Amino acid sequence: MSPPPPVAMLAELTHRCPLACPYCSNPLDLLKKDAELDTETWAIAFRQAAEMGVLQVHLSGGEPASRPDLVELTQAAHDAGLYTNLITSGIGLTPRRLDALEAAGLDHVQLSMQGTTAELADWIGGYKGGFARKLMVAEELKQRGIPLTLNAVMHRHNLDDLDRTIEMAVELGARRMEVACVQFHGWATQNRGMLLPTREQTETTKRKVAEAAERLKGVMAFDFVPPDYYADYPKACMGGWGSAGLNIAPDGTVLPCHSAQMIPHLTFEKITDKPLAEIWYDSPSFNAYRGDDWMPDTCRSCERKEIDFGGCRCQALMIAGDAAKMDPVCRKSPDHARVAQMLEDAMAAPQDGFTYRR
Ligand code: FES
């Protein structure tokens, strides 16, 4: 049976970024500026995406504002009929640029937040002055009435500050807040020992997010991404492989998820090689983990297979050594003990500083 068309597309416009976040989920080998797609090729990709049924595009990176043609790209996505969401650290956005983005049809901004004080946020992001710039961008967005989601990336060194983070999101006029506990992909794996929260922090966070969501009904909505190493069952990564969304890397490689290139036996095609629809429906990489034929018996017969779709293929590769194995986060996985061991190691790890992405 043919899969439904994707709903969303993540356009990774660039891997360049002024921040040096220790939890960066981008691949270890970043693409350089000269490998990036040009404006017109992105415009073609947006049109093809809209034609096949994509409704929203997330303009992301790296830092998408590092692209001098960000306004033209936003305009192209808007002209294609896509809902445009800019995922940004705020660095590189000036009031003038925001005026131009608004005029180009920018629909929504997702602003990342590393901490609630300059000292904490700039330490985590590895960029002095970043916090002040974010506050300026949030204020400018509020004045323009551009809907804002505050993306609070949470981990062991800022979770105790969650109450203030929530307060701040309300003050900044966010309509939505994503409390996103760090997931371990790409560079983040190098900082697992510093970033993994304690079990107590995780439980407190769950409770606080639920309480705040109730208290702030009608003011601000919440999305919560828990640290899945503490979960009993895996997350529905990407809403299922090749099911709801796709990513395009800065060089035009079309991917089922942002980490997929780590799976060594899969090859991926570029938007410059083939139409997007052909890649989505027919490419062996997108078909590799669709449906349940690929699943181990335990997953195929599991009552949760339509809930988590077998979890995360990249995590299965990273922890269990094979992308077709059960996601080791699942308590039924024969490799679940490895996750428990990783948690134990992380709790014993010295809290002596991040390895920044520079
Ligand atoms: Fe690749 Fe989850 S990150 S499937």
C-alpha cells in the first residue's frame, strides 16, 4: 500500500551556526557553505513539496539566519503555499530583517532558549551576548504579532530552572512552549554524561509541565519531549519512518529523519537527482522501515506498534548496533540493559564542563 504524502518538511538550509551548543543534534560531519543548495533549487523543492501535499515547512539549520537569502527563501516557501515556520536561535535576526521576513509571509517562529539568565544561557550556547539578542528578537516578534513558540532545550544543567523558564515564555508572549529534553543524536552524544538529567529531575519535570499546562490553559500550550532513556517505551520518532515528514539536508539530500545518514547500508537521493515525490514514494531508503515487515517479531506482534511505530531507527543503530533491531529504550528490547548502563554511567560522570561544537 502506498504511504500517505508527508505533512511537514524540515528544510535544513545550512549547517552553519554561530552557537556551539553541546546538545547539537546535527551530524558530526557538517556540510560547508559551498555544498549548500542555492535559492532557486530550494524554491523548486518547496514547490514540489507543496504539490505532493506538504502543508508546512520548517526553515531550520544550523542557524537559518546565517543564509543571506533567508527572506527570499521564506518568500519562495510562502509563494508555494506552505505554512512557514522559522526555527532559530535568533542570532542574525535584526528588526529590519524581521520586517522583511514578515513581508515575505513568515507565519511562525520557533525560538530556542538555552537558559533564563545571560550567564546560564550564554554558557550553555557557547555564545556570549546570545541571551540578550534572543530577548530582543522575542520582543520584536511580540510587537509584530508573529506567533512564537519558545523551544526550551532542557537537560541536567537547566532543568532545575524550569519554573522560571515557563514564566519567561509567558512574559515573552509565547503561544506555545516546547519543553524538549535533549535527545542523543549527533554531537549531543559527546556530552551525554553532562546532559542526561537525573531520574528525580525527570519526574519533577513531568509533574511541573502537567501542572503548568493546566494552569496556563488558554494562555500557552505545551509540548513535552521527555528524556526517553527513562521511558518504558520508545518515542514515535518522526511519527513513523517515511510516514509524516521528511528532511532535506543543506546539500539537497532527502532524508526520512535528520540522523538517517548514519545508517550505513542506506543510500539517499538528492532533490537535484529526482523529483521529491519519486524519492518519497519509491526510494529504497524511505521504504526501508515503513510498515511492519522490517520489524522484529516482538514489535510486529506488539499492541503499541501503531503508537510508536517501533521507535527510533537511529537509536537502535547507535545503542544496539543495528537499525532494524528493537529500539533499546523499549523495556521489551533484549538490549534494554544497555540503556540502563548508559544512565548509570551518565549519573557517575564528572560534571566538569561541556564539549562545545566549534
Ligand atoms: Fe532517525 Fe529517529 S532519529 S529514526
